[in-house]
Amino acid sequence: MISDTERGLASAVEVLHPGSSPEGTDTTAPTTMIVDGAGQVRWVFRAERFMTRLTPDEVLAALDEAIPRP
């Protein structure tokens, strides 16, 4: 888990929505990514609606699927 307060990662992976806040500033789309130890993105979830979030169980299931344990 990471926090991207400076939006460097959000900019790099293109999850910013320019000018979409009520004040006209940029917002980010809630996005969940699973990245392996080599830095390869294995799984991405980006909901249709910004209010949708994954449950912990859904994240764990996606992790098990994306990076199987030996």
C-alpha cells in the first residue's frame, strides 16, 4: 500500500482527471494496482464510479489470482 500525496504516481499511470473537482482542480480516480517484486503491474481495478471501492476480501482474492503462491 502506498500514499501518493504529491500525485507523482497518479500522473505517471494517468489516473488524474484534470479540472474535475467542484473547484476546478484536478482529482484522482481511485485505482487499485497489484505490482510484483520486479515492478510489473499484474492487475488493475478502476471502478466506473468514484465511490466504488474494493473490499479487503476482493483485494486478497485478486492478489491470490495475480501472483500465485508457490
